[in-house]
Amino acid sequence: MADALVVLSLVLVAGSATAAVLTRDPVRQCLVLSLLGLALAVLFTVLQAPDVALSQVAVGAALTPLLILLTARKVRRRGRDRAE
């Protein structure tokens, strides 16, 4: 049963990583990156590394996508200001 959970988690990580690479829009990519962070946290939990999983949730699923989203918003805003 444990092996099946590990394989399922790895498939989930591989699928979400592939989706993050194939997504072109930065805003959507942030959301997919957040899902990838959650998938990695699940994988770490299944592999019995709860401290690493908590760090992954904080950094990979919350902080990094938020920073990318704020950066994309700022870049888009600057692009509009220069066009005017």
C-alpha cells in the first residue's frame, strides 16, 4: 500500500511539473506552480518527512507563487504605463 502511495504521489508531481512547464501565461503558471508545491508536500509526507513537507507548503506552495504573481502584476502595470 505504501508503494502505491509513493507511485501515485510521484505521478502527481510529474503531472503538475509538466503542466507548469507547458503553461504559458504567468498568472496561470503561478497557480500551477502552487499545485506543484502542494504535490511535492504530499510526496514528502508520504515519504515520512513532515518537516520538509511543512517547509515545502510554506515556500513552494505559498511564498514563491505569491512573489511571482506580484512580479507579473508589476511588469504588466509598467508595460501599460509606458504604452500611454
